[in-house]
Amino acid sequence: MINLQMNEYPELLPDEIIVRASKLGSALLCDGMLDLGIHMEGALEAEILPVDPSMVTVGTACTVDTSDGDNLPIHLALYTAAPGYVMMIAGKGHRDHAYIGDLMISTAKAVGLNGIIVDGNIRDREECMKLGFPVFARGFMQRGPVKQSPGEINSPVQCGGIFVNPGDLVLGDADGVTVVPRERIEEVLEKAEKKNEYEKARRKLISSYEKARINGEVLPDLAPDWVKKMLNQ
């Protein structure tokens, strides 16, 4: 009998939250956390990136705590998981073994997970890319994992340099992975959406400036207000 510490899966975040987050990105979510003073707590370390830059994942965090290239708890979590979760594997940055490969990734896809984030290495890069399932990791290592310790499932973990609780919001894209604490999601989304509207307006202004310059027209005022204030100090 395996002495597995397994907690219940958290309640999935509402679809409305997932849809709103999907319209943003990892950078905008970090910007949304900036004014709240929690932006340093939300970004996983820069080395954790998608297998393919086109991969995007967003969903509710479930967690697996393991170490030393041991993927036994990952197997145990895969066969108890359900659609809608992003599996956060707290692998302690282990580099000497791959935690997962294409068979486990195809299993995650079949189960209906929204993605996998690995604080460690994976393998079978080409097959992973063919599967098209969002996987984020520190890198690749052909040496296979060990299977010894059951670890913990759905407990608070430290993953990629930050603390993650089951039920948090996870969004990963080409820029990296951002995790928003569940109790702060609404206020972070509001600030991120506001920043998104600001950036849309800035892009429109920049495009207008370039067209005016090319056509020899009167140039619009390009500098944002905060830059003007700095220049006038």
C-alpha cells in the first residue's frame, strides 16, 4: 500500500474567469499584480518556457510535489485528474532526469488537462510538439525518471520560485507562466484588463504616428503622459 498524501482537487474556477484570462496573457496578468504588490510572487522563473512558443495554457492549478527526478506521484496524479486543471509539478528544478515524456503527456491530453508546468526537465521533444498539448519545462533531458516516492498531490507547493496553491489561476504562454492567487483573481483581472485597453490605445497611436511620418503629415503627440511628467521635472 502506497503511503500517498493526496488532498481533494480544488473547485474549478468559473468559466467566466477562464475566458477573461484567456483574452490577456502572462505579461498582462503580471502587470495586473504590480499595483497590488504581488507581481514578484506571480511569475515563475524565466527558464520555465513552453515546448513550442505557440503553446498557451490557462486553467485551475492542481499540484504535484516531488523531487530528484521521481515521477511516481505524477503518474498517481494523472489517473485521478479531471478536465480543466493545469498540473503544476513542483520538481525542485531537478536537471538529471526527465520527469515526463510523450506517453504521460498524451495521457494528460486524453484526460482533459489544460496543460502541464514542470519545474524540471522533460523528454521526447518532437513527439511533444506533435501532440500540441501545452507543456512548460526548464529544458530537456533524455535520461528517464525514477519511481520511488509517492510525493504529495494537491498540497501547497513551491514551483519555479513561487508559492502555488491548488485552485490558483495559471496562465502560460510564450513569455512564461504567471500564477494568480485565487483570492486575488478578480482584482488582478480588472487591473490587467485596464492595462490591456491602455496598450491597445498606445498601439493605435504608434501606428498613426508611423503613418503620419511616412506620409509627411503632422505628427501626433507620441509620448505617454508619465514620460511627459518625467521630462518636465
